[in-house]
Amino acid sequence: MKIIRTIKALRSILIAQRKKAGSIGFVPTMGYFHQGHTALMKASAKENHVTVVSLFVNPIQFGPKEDLSRYPRDLKRDTRLARESGVDILFIPSVKEMYPEPLLTFVEVGKIADILCGASRPGHFRGVATVVAKLLNIVQPDIMYLGQKDAQQVEVIKRMVQDLNIPAQIKVCRTEREQDGLAMSSRNSYLSPSERAVAPRLYQALCQARRMIADGERNTSKIISQIKKLISDGTNVSIEYVSCVGLDRFVPVRRIKGKVLVAVAVRIGTTRLIDNIVVKA
Ligand code: PAF
């Protein structure tokens, strides 16, 4: 596995690679790898001739009061996990390499970036869309792999790729979970033991919602109330949102019909966690 730190070096390797033909798979990440990341890397390594992983903690997607400065990092472990997952090129640019001067050009994706996580993290998806557009221009992959845990991010990126005619296919891989159901996330490392103990409630509540829907409940306010009750019951978890949005247009729905994303965001202590499931009726 090659570790590359400059855009110029990465481009020249990939130009040579493209001449040899074969597909390029790409996994964008911010590092501190867990099984969710390595599953994406393994899927790419299986389906492509070359797998490129970017590891870049993107400052422009963090708000001024967010966790940029304490975002977890472990380059040695990340390098080992990427190598073991079949990655060919680990691209680790510096902030100066990605943003040699303050940007004047940003990618704004509109309505779907303003709701849910976008409402509580203003500018977040603008930062995500902008860096992913830059990375797609740099790597020019055939297929990009993203995780379903960040469902809204997936929709924002899909829409950007469609609107800007970026010639990359997007594959979405399922959310990887701990044994107790907690969705894997680099931010789980922030949780204290007592916070970690309540964190599985997110997924338990989503599973309860799935059961309610299977039993015939279609009213999303009833489903949302039940999720809120289960998550916050007797704990100091603060709920940011619980929402049911249609997968077609990503807007809140009053009744479950077709494919619906049931999504939650909470803060446990100072740690922000998100999770979601897709239900169908
Ligand atoms: O999901 C992430 O880790 C980031 O938002 C991404 C897609 C790598 C962009 O910085």
C-alpha cells in the first residue's frame, strides 16, 4: 500500500493506472477507522482493480463550536487497518494541500442539506459536498463507497454527483453495528462508560419503530413519540431530532408509505450520535 500526501503525486499514479485500464474504487474518510470504514474498503478492493482511500479531517465541515480540534486520530492504526483491508493507496493530504488558500468556491446542495443534521449543523453539508467534489476531481474514481449510517450525507452527495454530472457511481454499504446494536462511529470513542451504556437505545428505539410499522402503525407522529420516549426514558440524553422522511424526496412524511428513512440524532453528554433505518410499507 502506498501512502501519498500530495495531489500531484496521486494524480500521476492514477494517470498511469488508468492507462493500464481497470476500475478505481474510492472511499472518502476522516480516519480513526472502525469496521464501518474497513467494510467499505473491502467492498472496493473486491470490486475494483485499485482502491484509493482518502484520510482527511475536513475543517470546513465543522462548525466553530464543534469537535474539529479533538476529532480522534490514530494514523499508525489507520495505516495498518487500511493495508489489511486491501487498500492500494492511502491519500493523506494536509489542510494546506487541500486548501492552499481560503476557498472562494463552495458546493451548496440546497433543501436536502438544510433539514435534519443540516438544521443543527449549519454549513456542514456545504463543507462535505465541497470536499467530496474536490476529492472526486482529484481521484476520478469509477465507484465511490459510502456508509448508510450517514444517510443524509449519502443523499446530499448523490444529488451533487447527479446535478454536476460527475462520472462516478455511488455504492452505499450497510451500517456496521457493535454487538449491542450501536452504530459504529469514530465519535463513539468520546463516550464515557456510563454514556456508552445508554447509547444502544438509539438502535433499540429504531427497532421498536420497525416493529410498530410491521404491526400496522402508519402515523409517523406516533412512531416519533415512541422513539423519543424510549431514547430519553430516565436518562439525560438530549434529542436533536427524530424524523421520518420519504426516501424519494427526503422530506418529512405524516404517514409511512413506500420507503421511509427513520432517522435520529442525539447528544449523550457532549457526544453527538446519529442513526437511521429504512422501513417500507
Ligand atoms: O463521512 C465522512 O467521514 C466525511 O463527511 C467525508 C465524506 C469523508 C467528507 O469529509
